[in-house]
Amino acid sequence: MEYDCPLGNRSVLRFAPVRAIAMCAAFAAAGTTFSQVEVLERETLSAGELGVPESASLELNLIVVRIEGSGWTREAAIAMVREAGRILAQCGVALERARFETLAAPGSLDFSTPAARALARSHPVARPAVYLVRDTRSRPAFDAEAIGRGNSRTRPELADTVWVTAATRDPGVALAHELAHVLMDSGEHSGEEGNLMHAETSPGNRALSPAQCGRLRGTGRDHGLLRGRG
């Protein structure tokens, strides 16, 4: 027999009896509250609307989940995704389609591992996925965070996701940076000025080396996150 940890109007996490009380208490202690997830809006932008270059040989389909009340507007989200797509195009990757969803999920306004795992379980979406949240409860705090295969072993529901807070500076560059982490399945940074993977995100850091593009394309395809166009 299993017991549910009640999360608002419905239960989405289920544990064995010996763990149920402890796990529910842990979520409460972390300040995590949950409520039923409701889809408020859906919108899909195609390659033509995203400004995809014809020369790209691989395609990326992206899911963008915007949490209602996070401070992210539709216009800001679309502008960020378009800019990230232009940056990744240097590796021959086309942002072929972006599906935007707006969710009412008050318990997921701010990023934390328990809240993110609960949201991913209660509202699963295809990967890679980008989540637009208000803030983060993680310490140390990062404006944006990438979770690939290598750093998701203890939180598999979050593999191949990016979480971006409303305070993120240069959001298009930041999203491209974090997506590159996911597509390469690497947390490595570059010390080279002007490189997208520099530890400091800035408008001038946009370039990727041939080796970085090769890893991004190869690993992204091996992981099923990129596929051939055509």
C-alpha cells in the first residue's frame, strides 16, 4: 500500500507508508506549498515566426512554461526565446517550434527542487523545457539554472530543463547559455572572453567554438533533444 502526500486540491506525490509522513513534513519544512495546476493559455510559434535560418541542419523543439504571477509577460518570453534561437543558430541548430504554456501553479512561483519536481510530475511536458519563474529559493542563488542528465540523478523528473527567474539579466543570452549546458550535458564554463559559455552572462558573450558546437550537436542528438531537419 502507498500513501499520498496531499498537495492542495489533489495529491501528486506518492510514498510508501514508512516514508509518507517524513516526506510530507520535509516539503512543509522547506516552505513548499502546492495547488492544482491549471493550464491558462497555449500558443505555438513556428520556424517562420521564430526567424529560423534555412542553413540549419538540426532542429530544436522547445516547450516554454510560464508560471502565472511570476512577472514574465508573453512578450518578454517570446523575445527571449527568439534571441536564444538566433544565438544557437551558429551551431547549425534551428529553433523549429516553440510551444508556450501559461500555468496557474502558485506553489511553483519560485524555483526549489521539491517544488520543481512536484510541478514536473503533476504537469509533464516534452523536453527540453524552459520554466519561467519569479525567483529561486536555492542557495547559492542563480538567476537561471540548467539541469541536464549529469546533474539530475537525484531528481530525474528535472532532466533536460532550464529554469529562468524574472530578474535574469540579458535573458536571451542567458537562455542560450543554459540551453547549451543542457544540450552538451555539461556544466563546464569557458574563460574565453566573448564565449557564450563564459561564467558571466553578458550581451558580448555569444560565440561558441567549433568544438563546443560539435559537442552540442552530437550530445543533443544522442539524447533525443535535437533531430535532423527535413
